[in-house]
Amino acid sequence: MQSFANIRSISYLKSHAAQISEDLQLNGSPFVITQNGEASIVIESIQQFQEKEALIAALKIIALGEKDRLENKGLTAEESRAQLRAVHHLRR
């Protein structure tokens, strides 16, 4: 598991939400918020969230492609090139 430098209590979050937001914008390190001494939530910047979501989407596409490849549902490189040539020829 990743270690976090910014570990704060939920009471700190309640009283310093604006400061946490500023810190996220400045250095980008996520905050781990604890409740009763246990990690409860992670707060990250919107940029980090969007990058993570894009990465997850890309990994899902790769996994689907690999599944199709293993089931022989894909095209060979030559078949793909032939399709591209045909589309290109039609657009002329």
C-alpha cells in the first residue's frame, strides 16, 4: 500500500477544509482522513481524480482487447490495414 504524508483526523478536516483544498492544489499530495484512529477516506485533487479515472478507462479497454485477442475475435494486422485502405479509398 502507498504511504501517505498527509494523514489528518476528521476533526482537522472539518476545521481546515479550505487549507486542505489549497494544499491539494499546491502540492497534489492526497490526504488520508482518519476516524477513531483508523483510515476512513482519501481526499485528492480533481486533477488527480480525473487522471486516475482516465487511467482506469484505458486499462479497461486494454483488458477488453486482450480478452478478444485470446478468444481470436480480433483482426490480424494485415486485415486491419486492408480495412483502413478500403475506407481511405472510399473517401477519395
